[in-house]
Amino acid sequence: MQNALNRFRDWWNGLPRSTRIAWVGGVVGLLALFIALGFWASAPTYTTLYTGLSPADSAAVVQALREKNIPVRTSGGGSVIEVPQEHAENARLELASKGLPKTGAPGYARLEKTPFGMTQSMEQSTLRIALEEELQNTIQHLEPVEHARVHITPGNDSPFADSRTEPTASVVVALKPNATLSRDQVRGIVHLVSHSVEGLKPENVTVVDAEARPLWHGGDQYAVDNELIRTRREAERAYAEELRRQLQQHLDRVLGAGKSSVMVQAELNLDKEEVQAQRVEPLDPNRAAVISETTETERLSGNPPVAGGAAGVAGNRAENPLYPAAPLGAGGVGEYNREDRIRNYEINRQVEHIIRAPGRIERLSVATLVDESVSDDALTAVRNWLETTVGVAPNQPNRIVTVQRVKFDASQAEQAAKEQAAREAARRQELLWRLLPLLLLLIVTIFLARVIGKQIRRPTPQTQAVAALPGGGTLAVTAEGEVPVGALTDGSEHALNAVIDEDGAIVVEEIGPDGKVIVRKRRPGYAIEEELAQRIHERQQPELLEIKRFAENKPEHIAALLRNWVKS
């Protein structure tokens, strides 16, 4: 370790003043860069805690957070409070425990300050106002809502039916900039208000925005019809968009991206139908089922009576009917047979009970535009495929498919591609600027480590020659022509370092025990041997040394070069 420090000190003392200043400036700049990166990395990320606060609430919130040693900063004239992201949850809990911020109506808190001797009418009015303010505070906590007002008209629960009235409510909502309320959100507000007031029905609630445009009126039949129409339009648009997306995906896969454009329009029947039909067909004895059969047989043998009974209905109704007399001239013995058969068949009846679910397609049209680069065969195949997919048939006039060839304008696609490339380039440049400090720090660190490592690992040059100086001192010179530190001695107590300047004189630096240069002065009186001076001069001019080595190794080339010079 001590040797390394000595080598570093010797290397540092041997550097010129300008080099030392450059090294000190580089190290100081590197330290400043490290410190700046440290501050940048340790800077907290702030998040918005509250917005739209009044000055009084902002002052109370800032004071409460500073008492808890939570960093806080304000913006927007004090209406926006920001805290570090890691302290956001603790800050909200701490402020909630103190009832901050107090922005909003008092709500049920006003019941704590009711005066003594309040009448029943005053008490009911106070309860109604408190309920209105509580509903206002609840609605204002919704994300799109900036401010809200609620007005409740209590009903009259009279024992007389003619005097009884139902409660009603009106809600006014002011939305944040560029914010909208969906139909489901409006319906949620209506149900919130109706379920908070006893006896209030959703159809008795009215919701309007800050510009007095109605958002909900349950008792208005026109609003109900609009809701049904809107539901039908949304269902048709969703079905058409899904079908268009599927068709466009298949066409892009077949024709290529940007070669086709599909437009779909659909009309749906959202009515739920229930049909009961009964059909009776003619009886077919061969196929009909027999449910009952009655057979009656009468048989008479012997002499028939001589005379018959009286003709008419009365004779037929007798308990013992009198059969007609036997014909004259017949034999003495007679025989009579009669057979009656009654057969009941099941009626051939068909009963149908059909329930048709909503969502049937009443009309469907598909219009497709194809680029003119598509061939006729491909165009015909696309048309046939679309007709088959949609279900076009002679008996289906409500299914229409049209395919046309046009020239597509690719300027918008090219502009979109350029914009996308510009966004990608901006994103890469932003990422590069973010990583640039780290890259610079890494490059400077590697450069300094390599330079310092080379200088420390450089071996101490071995002295080859010692020159006698006129003043009684000696000068040690290495084989490469370098003058090491401490190579010059003249009997003084300080170490000396000698450098040969352009005039051949010796510039001597006196170095103290701490390695610092005490005195640097030029001593022209000192002279050295010609051989050592030549060696030092060659070291300072490496090109001369290379020419000398080339002449020693390739003398014929040097001779040829000189001959050419002389001839020219």
C-alpha cells in the first residue's frame, strides 16, 4: 500500500501544472456529478392529496401536515395540496382523524348545535337540510362531480287520500372540466337519493347539470322513450361494430392491411314476442288414435208377432218395442240381427308455444370498399364470401352486401406512420436524456480508473547513465531518454527533478518532503554530455527516433530516397 502511494505521489509530482489543474477539475466535476445524481435520485415523488380547497382549509391542512413532519407543497394558489407518494395514505388518515378538510356542507353536524326549545316544524326542517347537505357531500365525492346541490320536498302523509302527496327531489351537479356522467352514473345518483329519503321513488327524482340540461326525469314518458331508443341504438352499434371488426380482420388477412374498408349497419328488434298457435288437421282413420269404442248387437230368433205396433215415435219409445210383422208368405220361424258400433278418435291437433327473444336482426347491410390494386378474381371471391357470411339469399331481402373498387388515399396512413415514428424517436430521445447522466458517469469513471491504473502500474524506469554537471551535481537519465524524479542531485537537502527545455538548458524543480514542488527555475549553466542530450532530445521528438531506426534497418531505402531528392 505504501509503495502504491509512493508511486502515485511520484507520478503526481512529475505531471505539469496544467495537467494537475485538469485532473483536479475533473475530479471536482465528477464529485459534483455524483452529488447531483444523489440529490436527483433521493428527491421524493409528490402526489396530489386534495384539490379545490378553500384558503382556510389549505392553511389548516398544511399546518397539520407540518406538525406531523410530513413534507408538503402547494400549487394553484394554495388550492392544491401535494405530499410525497409514500406519505399520502398516512396524511389522509391523519387529516381525517382531525376532520380536515372541512370543505363541504355541515350535514348532520348541524344537529349538534340545535338550540333549546326547538319546535317540531323547526326540527323537521333541520333534519331535511342536514339530509340534503349529506347527500351533497356524498355526490361531490364522485370522480366526475365538482359540486352538487340537492333539494328535497317532503311528502304529505295525510290520512285523507286526496291530500296525500309523495316526496320529490331535485339534484344539480356541476362537472369537472372535460368530465361527463354516463347513464349508469346518473342512475346511481338517482338511486342514491331515492333510497336515502323515505317514500321517494326514482321517477320523482330530477337530475340536471350546471347548464340546466336534464340528465334524468323518471316521470317523463319522453325521457323513458329516449332511454329505450338509446338502448336500442347502443345495441345496434355494438353488434355492427363487432361484426365489422371480424370482417375487417379476415379481409386484412386475405388482401393485406390497408387494402379494404368495411362498413356495417344493423337494425335489431328488441321486442320480446310470445306466440301461441293451434292447428287442427282432417281426420285420417289410418293414422288417428282410437280413444274409445262401443259395440251394440241385437239378435232375434222365433215366430214374429202377427201384427206390428203403431207407427210413430211412441211405438219406438216403448220399453218392449214391437217389431214389424213378418212378411206374408214367409215361413213360420223368423230371425232378426242388428249391430251398432261407435268409435271415438283423438283429434289431430298441433299446439305451438313460441317465445322469441329480443335481438333479432331486422335489417343488415354490409358495404365494402376495396383498393383498385385488388384483382377481379379476388374481388369476386370477397363478394361471394361476404354474401355467404351475412346470409344473403333470394328470400332474405333484408340482407344487403355491396363491394366496390376505389383508389385508396395512402397519405393519411403515411402521415400516421411518420407521426408514430416521431413519437417513437421522441420517446427514445427522452429515455436517452434520462440515462445520459448515468452513462457519462460510467464513462468518466472507467476513463479515470484506466488512466490512474496505468500510471500506478507503470514501473519505475531504470537509470542507465549518469551525467556529471558543472555545479558538482549529477543527472541520471534512463535508456529511453527520460529524467526521473530525484535524478538530479547537487548536494541540497531537497530532491531535484530536471527537464531539458527547447534550448538545451536544464529546468530544475525542487521537491519537498511532501512531494510538492517548492521552486522551479531554469539553470542554463548546467550542461550534460552530448550523447545524453541527444537521447533526451529524441525522447521529446519520437518522429526523429523512428526515422533513425528506419535508417538503421533499411539503409538502401534511405539511399534511394536521397538519390531521388538530389535528382529532383
